[in-house]
Amino acid sequence: MFRKKLTGWDLLFNISFYTIFTLFALLCIFPFYYIFINTISANDLSTKGLILFYPRGIHFDNYLEIFKLKDIGRATLVTVSRTVIGTVGTVLCTSFVAYILSKKNLWKRKLWYRFFIITMYLNAGLIPWYMNMRMLGLTNNFFAYVIGVINPYNLVLVKTFVEGIPDSLEEAAEMDGAGTITVFFRVILPLSKPVLATIAVFTAVLQWNQFMDTLILMDDARLTTLQYVLWQFLNQSSSIARILQGSGAAAIIDPSRLLTPTSIKMTISIVVVFPIMVLYPIFQRYFVSGIMLGAVKG
Amino acid sequence: MKQKGFHLFLMLVPFIILVFLLNYLPLYHWRAVFYNYKPSLALTSDRFVGFDNFINLIGNKFQMERLFQVLANTFALSGLSMLTLPLAMFFAIFLSEIRCSPFKKVVQTLTTIPNFISWVLVYSVASSAFATNDGFVNRLLVQMGVIDQGISFLSSSNHVWIVQIAWYTWKSLGWSAIMYFAAMSNIDQELYGAAEVDGAGRFARIWHITIPSLVPTLFVMLVLNIANFVNYGFEQPFVFQNVMNQRYIETLDLFVYNQGIAGRNQAAAIIIGILKTFVSLVLVFSANGVSKLVRKESVF
């Protein structure tokens, strides 16, 4: 290989590419940094608008205080529960259904596969969906968050993967007297780890970010999620005032520690974005492999 | 053997029932369009009104005007988001021109993160950046003495579509580029070598080799976009809507919510929902047909 020396044009383009990409990356990350430094700075300085590029008067009381607010503690619990239960349920059920559907001798195999896949395009609309959930008793019910365990897109991904597992492995296990369920847990699940990790990370993000189901199905404040609380605070300052009144926050005299509506909004935002910021770089390859697998037609 | 197959089917039954209840049963509630539906009352025969709901919707001039605006908004937002599709391709092409691979990795990671945060959080970001009193931009401009008072960026009726597309692009651009990176890694590297020997410069190579290899991916994205033309998301316009911008931000999905859940016009909401389902099915199949015709391969 020989490398030609850089011409003036090359240099110009290199500089502009680096500049554009640095600016865009900053545009993506700076807002989160800005919110974060405001949550750890003295709250009175933050209110006056003095925290723009670096934190001042660093403290972490906002994070300690916010979980003492009753609504937010409970919303965190609900959000974590739905994410964990929903993800485990989806991964187990989707992979089980995908495994059964991959069996050549399944009775009416083609029909049942279509039965699941068609739901991609079946969208009855918001009101009929709401009427149906109400009829099934899934309004104001935690199960509504975690019951949608069969997602057709995930099903296609896992089924394609499972079909690539050599039949001989299953047959060997069946020779040893293992039933369908044992084969599923002992052979199929361990071998499908890469694709299961992919659907797990996508489902977890979806569950964590889900907002509409709370908005439409849940009146009960005990079933509120963090996303919904954040939206309420962004829209209705009255709901923040109510929460602050009941919290005894007024007992804090130091103005640099006193919770304000803005400090609450910002702190919840960081709580909501924190798991994604931390976990995304670690699981990035699973996300990327997900979009690659998805690009392959099912 | 046959018995085994039936045995397998029995294990599938609970899931068939679950999917039937959650995904098929809602269609049964379409019958509510023929009733005088109120959320708290059962659909009894004395509430049956036939096609009255359709006639009322078409006859209501005020509703129809709003509906045409809603259609315009949906088409504008979907259309504009389609125009931004090539951006992701150029993002990928130019980023891959950079030789420093740690820089590339960091840019890729940072620019894909916004795709994985919720629209509620995007709105939170928007308000901490652009709020009239305590947003970053207004504070900075006031402190620099450029303006005396904060500008109300978020509750403005100007350029609503462009602003929404800007947020949409901010959120999705980095992630959309991932597809093109994958497609680029499949390009035969010898092509570049041969082109270089022939004296092709950097831009000649991009123009004659890279872009033609990425066009099929761009085409697939375009087809997917056409299939979803009437489904410009619900959450984005929902979190960004306010009294000032509502006229231009209300999409079909948001209209259905505003009428049927927030408002009292369930009949109109159900009718629009049903029409949307049919239009969207037609779009899916025609987009697929176009894809079959052009690429001899279906997208779905």
C-alpha cells in the first residue's frame, strides 16, 4: 500500500468533517450535561441561571430528597418492576413461542405462524384498544404493563435464529429422554443467548420509556411511572407544588439545598436517563446486532 | 409423529389465546361506530344509530376543516421526515472518511444515545434548553446582552413542522446511520483499490462506488417510510403540543387522542382510527409491491 500525501483539499475536508461531527456529538450530549450540572449545583445559583457550563457549590441533596417524595419513590418502584418483569416475560415467552413455531411437525404450523405475524399490521385504533383493555379489566391494573409478552418483530428474530440451531443437538437431548420443555430450557435458551440479549435490551428500553399506556389506562396514582411523573411535572407546575407542600421540604432553610420545581424536573430527568446513558455503551453491540438482524427479512 | 405435532400445538394454546385477546379482540369494538357510544355505557340495541356517526362527522364543517388541517400536518411531517432520510446516509459516508477510529466510536455512541430516550425526556431536554425564563439558550443570550427578555421558542405557532422535524432528526440521525455503516462494510474493498489505481480521487470514489452501493438501503428505508406515512408517531406531537402550536402539530394519532380520550367525540376518533388502519394496510402492501417490482425482493 502506498499513501499519497494530503493535498490542500483533503486537509480542508478533514478539518470540516472533524468540526461537524464534534459539533453534532456535542449537540447530542451537552443538554444532558447541562441538566446534570444543574442538579448537583447549589439550587439558588441554578434558579438564578448562573449554572451554564460547569457546576458550582456541588451537593447531592437533590437526589437524596427526591426519593423521599412519596410519589416519586413509588413511581420508581413501578417503573423498575415493569421493566424487569416485562423484559423477563417477553424474553421467555417470545423465545418459547418461536421455538414451538420452528418445529416442522407442529399441527397447522403455517397458520399459527401467520396468526402471530399478522398482528404487526393489525391496529384497531386507540379507542377500540382502550375499550378492549377496559373490558379485560386491564385498566388500573399493573398487569397491563407486562402482559404484552408476544411481539411479532421479536418473534421473527428469534425464530430465524432458532432455525439455525442444528437439529442434531435437539435430537441428542430427546434421545436422552428430555421433553420439549426440557429441551427448550437446556438446549435452545443457552444457545440463543445472542439474539435473546438483543430482544432483552430492546424490550427493556421500550418498557422503561413507555408512557402512553399509563396516560390512557391508569388513573390510579399508585400505578404511575417515572416517565408519566416527569411529563406531569413538565406540564403542570401545580402538581409539583402539591408534592412539595406535602413533603416537608419547607423545613430545609438553606436556599442552596431547597428543592425547586426546576430542580425536581431536572433531577427526575437525570434519574430517567441515567440507566440508558450508563448501560447503552455497554450493550451497544446488542442494539447494533438487533438492527442488523431486523434488516434481514423474516 | 402426528400426535407429537398436536402435543406441540397444545403448548402454544395459552399464547394463542393471549394474542387473540390483546390483538384481535379490539377489532370487535369497531362496532361502536354504529352506536351512540359513551365510555360508561354498554352498547345496547337502543343506542344503535347506524351510519349517523359518519353522517355527523362529514356534515360538521368545523370538524372537517380541522381534519383537513390534521391531514396536512401528518403529510407534512411524514414528508419532511422522508426528506431527511439521505442525511443519515451522508452522515455514515463522511464519518467513515475519518481515519481516527476512537473518534469515530465516540461520535457513534454519543449520537445514537438520543434515539433511546423517550419523547417525554426529549421534551424535558427541549424545555431546559429553550424555556422562556430558565432555558439554557435564553439565559446565555440574556447574559451576553443579545436580548433583554427570553424568547418563547416552545410555545410559538411559527415553523412548527420544521422545529418538530429538527427534534426528530436530532433524536434519530445517529441511529439511522448505523444501517449504512453495515451496508458499507459489505462493499468489496478491491473496488476502491482499483479506482485508486485508475486515479479516482476521494470524492470520485464516494460518488461512483460508495453512494451506488448504499442506494438499495436508502430505498428500503424509503419504502418503510411510505408504509408508515399516516403513522407519524403519537408521543412526539403529544408532548410538544400546547395552545399556541396545536393547530399545526396535531397529527392523525394526536387527533384521535384529543377527540376520543381527552375530548368527548369518541365517534369521530373511532372512525378516523378505522380509516387509518385501512389506509395504512393499503400503503404497506403497495410499498411492498413497489419494492418487489424494483428490487425483485419484498421488504416485509
